[in-house]
Amino acid sequence: MKFAYIGFDSYNNSTNYLARGEVMMNKKIYDYKHIIWDWNGTLVDDVWLVVEIMNKMLKKRHLPAIDSKKYREIFDFPVTKYYLKLGFDFSREPFEKLTVEFISEYYERFNECRLFNHTEEFLKKIRDVGISQSILSASKEDVLIEKIKYYGIEKNFCKIVGLENHYAESKIEKGKKWIVSLNLNPHEVLLIGDTVHDYIVSKHIRCDSLLIASGHNSFERLAKLDTDIIRSLDEII
């Protein structure tokens, strides 16, 4: 079932209902009191960099290369599952060693990535209508905070929540603790992300979700979930 999505265009004109995207929300963005954002693949466009670095690692081990389409089809949490799908053998090279190899170049080159179009504009619009925002990411928290400050958007968030390490295991437990700290009814919270895992996190913390199919999972994978999907932030600006 498709719903009429009411974004910020209709905030100033309640009769201007815009039907956009493939699966649309029947609840206004500004009806929520808090928005939890994912970071990688949701606000910052880093898929190209992940694929580029991973292909270097695969080539070094004589494993088949991937493109962004294949990557979006197989990327998963915990990322150990995704590494195994790529052909890595943990009996020969521990996952921890492989992760260090990947993350070292990823952090070194991360500033080459750009925010998705209209990200800053959208974050400001949400802030201006009085909705609080936070980030919940599987990235290592200290590095996450550093990178968000690099893009100059930290002022939009009341809290930035990451993990203690760079193994990208799961955000579920962090999400549970954060939504309790918010002291809000979960139905007053919207989680915006780009992966199946973001949807799973939203179910565990009992809030609504909106998935953007321009990040780390394909539209086809996301379309199988019982949630709302858009193809890019452009659809709600």
C-alpha cells in the first residue's frame, strides 16, 4: 500500500500533499519529537569508498572483485557475515586483522566522502521546527564524533552514539539504552537509516523507521521489509 507522504513542502501548506517515492509514510515528519539518524550511507555518501578499498583487499588475496550493486546486495550486520560472503577465510586471516586493514585506509580517506545532497538543509529544517535529533551508528564513537565535526553538522544533534570498537557488530543494545535516555514514547521517535539492520534496530526499540535506498543496502532488499522507503533525501526536501 502506498501512502501520501507529507514532508516539509506541506508544512507551510497543509493542502499540498505530495506522493513521492515507492513506499510512503502516512505520518508527517514533524509529528515526531525526535529523529535518530544513521550515519554511513544515510547522511554521508561512503559506499564508493568502501567498495574501492574492499576491492584492493580482494585483489591482494586473488578473490573476485565487486561493484556497488553487488556490495549493496550482500552487505550485512554483523559485518563478519559480509566478509564471509566476499570469500575471506577467517581460519587463514582473523576477522580482526582484516578489519584493521580495511578501517585504516577507510579512516585515512574518509574526508574524501561528501554528505548527500541537501543533508545540511534537511537537518536545519528539522531543527528549526523544534524536533531534536541524534545519531546512532555502528562506527567507533570517538572517530564518529570527529568526522561529524569535520562536516560541521554536530550542532544539529543532541547526542552522537557509536560503538566502543570498529568491528561494526550491532547497534541494537546502544539503541535500546539511547531510547530509554530520551524519555519519550517510542512512537514519538523516527529512525532514519539505509540498511536492513536499521530496520531491525527500530523494531527492537519499538519506533517507526524510514529507510533511504541510496546507501549500503539495495532498494530490492529494503522493499521486502514492512517499513517506508524513499530513494534519496531529495524526496522529502
